Amino acid sequence: MAVIEKFLGKRVEIPEDCRYHAKQGLWVKSDDKEIVFGLTEPAIILAAGINDLDWLVQEGQTVMEGEDVVFAITGKILYIHTPIKGKIHFNPEAKQSPSVVGNDPYRNGWLFSIHPDIDPARALHSFADTQEYIESLKGTDGCKNPEGLKGGVSGICKAVYSGIREQKI
């Protein structure tokens, strides 16, 4: 298990037995003939948690690569698309209780699985390994603000945050 001790003020774990779709912050793991996807701890922290989830396609439907399949309400609105083509299956527990995604992201908090149209092993190796994923995080607010300072670390964010705090409403 790889660990980042300070990521937006939190300790995050990144399993080494997964692959990663870095752009969306998804972990990817093979489960026999299916590929399972879920949000990583860093992605959940950057999104400010998961408040609600909805599926944008039908259970068992064949989805295309790049198709939006999950709508998540976080600290903002997040659309998650599938990085591969195949037949999709959703985690009903995640929809019933979205907190499981944040509380147990690498086991019970998975979002969806896909039975890919291509060999699962080949599909799996198209994703980043742990070190590549960690490297991709270095440009995010989580690594740029390791202490989790309110208002962020950029001059613009600090100015806006400070200005809001000083307003008399």
C-alpha cells in the first residue's frame, strides 16, 4: 500500500494491486472477467466527499468508452464516464448509501464494473500503475496544499477566501 501522508490535510492510501484512470481519479481492478472501478481516496478528498449518486445508464447496458455513466453530487457536480467499452453493472450498495464510497473506497465502495469487449488483462494494462498515479497527483490541490489550508494556496483563492470571510452580511 502506497501512502501520501499529507494530501489536503489528510493521509491517503493508494493500493498497489490496482491500476488507475488518473484523469478521473478512478481505481481499476480485474475481477475475473470484469473490470471494477471506484473512486480513489485522493479523488474523494478533492471532490469534498460523496453526497449522492445516480446511474445515467441502465444496468446491464453496453456502454461506449467515454460515455457518462455516473452522476455524483459532491462538493460540486461530478460526471464519471467509463474508460472502456463493455457491459456495465453497478454497485447497488453505493447508490443506497453513498457514504460507503468514502468510507470503504477500495472494497465495498466500488461504483461499477464492466465486462469489456476486449481481453480484460489487455484492458487493465491500459491504465496507470500506482507510481504513475501518484505522480499525476503532484499537480493537484491536494499535493499543492498538503496541510489543507482553508482558501487553498493560490493567490486568487486566498484573496477570495479572505474577502468572503471579512464581509459583513
